[in-house]
Amino acid sequence: MKKVRTKFRSEYPINFKFDYKDPLTLYRFIMDGGKITPSRISKISLAQQKQVARAVKLARNLALLPIGIRANDDFRKPEAISPKPFEI
């Protein structure tokens, strides 16, 4: 019996919401050179691809993700954003 290949990733179910405030998840969808990975490579649905593209663009505008070639730089990888306010 053949194995059935699923069309989409099981890591991200259909109801998963991509948020611009989560740069670690969005960073996985940025290729070398800073381009957004196409859905045929990232294996996510069309609706999720639109969410990822919108979230990545918004995160870039807010400087949560790097823009362009610097997106693949090891020294500039995004860090998790803490929900707690900064303490002084």
C-alpha cells in the first residue's frame, strides 16, 4: 500500500493564524536574500500564504524582521518578543 502524501504541512493546521508579532515563525518563511518563500516550496495553503506575506510585510515595516539580504544574516536573527513589559 502506498503512503498518502499530504499536500500541506502538518505543522501549521488550516486554522493556524500567522501573526506579525511572532518573528521566529515568520523567519522560517524567508529565503536567502530576504524573499518570502513561495507556497509551492513552503507547502502551506493559499490562504496561509497570504497571511504569511501580509504578516512578513507588516513585521518588516515595524522593524521586527530584517529587510533584504540582511534577512539571512546569523547575527540579526529575530528574538522572541516577551509579553511582559520591560523592567527598569
